[in-house]
Amino acid sequence: MGNSSVHRQARANQMAAPTNGNDILQILGDDKDRNWPIYRTGQAPDDGVTVATVLFDLNQGHATIWTDNPKESAPVLLFRL
């Protein structure tokens, strides 16, 4: 496992287990670890970038897509499954 994965997993382990979609988005959008955030922006030393975040809600039958940090932005697309 690479340095980024180790840091990202450690950060996720510090957070409460998600109980709903919003909790999941808070984890996926987390940037508290400035060097190796879960939501990646390509800022050194991490050259990875999160291109999109998708939340699938199988109970409601839809998927929601964000192209920016889902903690801080509105979704760009909602589609029925």
C-alpha cells in the first residue's frame, strides 16, 4: 500500500462510521490531512486528483455526481438507475 493510501485510510479510520449519504460525502470530501487528503486536488506531495465523486442511493434508485468537493459544492448530475 502506498503512502497516500496509508494516510487516507488512517484519516477515514478517525472518522465516525457513516450512517447516511451525507456522512459518506463528508468522508469522501475530507481534506484534513493536507499532504494526503481523501479528496485529492493534485497539490504536492500528492499528485493525484479526484475527478468525480458518485453517490449511489440504491434505496431511492438514483446516482448523484459531483465534479468538485462534495462537502462544498452542489452535484452536477442526478440520474435514475
